[in-house]
Amino acid sequence: MLCTTQSGLDARRTPAQDDASPLREEFRRPEPWREDLEALRSLLQDSRPVEPTRGEIAALIEDEAPGALPRRARERIAERLAATLRRRLA
């Protein structure tokens, strides 16, 4: 709430001082549950398993059978496996 201390062009606006001001300050502070929610969200993110990358999967395929598959075939297989893992971990 604003109150005018003078009238006319030189009027200044200042915040009104009344008993409701301290209460309004409380509403301006962020809700404590929001901090709890952010902490919980962070905890959940940290607890999710890390999925292997396509490159890691392709390297594992090559390690198992060196030279058995062309690079493009390894990449396609790795992409399909990574997509399957993403669906299962989601």
C-alpha cells in the first residue's frame, strides 16, 4: 500500500506503515517446503543409475569380438541397446 505525503506535482509516494507490514514480509519469503522439494529432487537425481553411452556400448561390443562387426554395425547395435536401457530406466 502506498500513501501520498503531499499533493500536487511534488507528491512523494512512500510505503504505508501499518500493522500488516510485518505479516506481508512473511509472505515474501520463499516457502520452506520449496527448499525441501529441491533437496528431494536433487537426491532423486543422484540416486538414478547412470546409463552407459553409445560409445561405451560400442567399445564393449568390440572388446567381446574384435573385428567381428563393422564400426557402423556396432554403432547401430549400441544405439538400440542405449534406447532400450533409457526406456527401462525411465
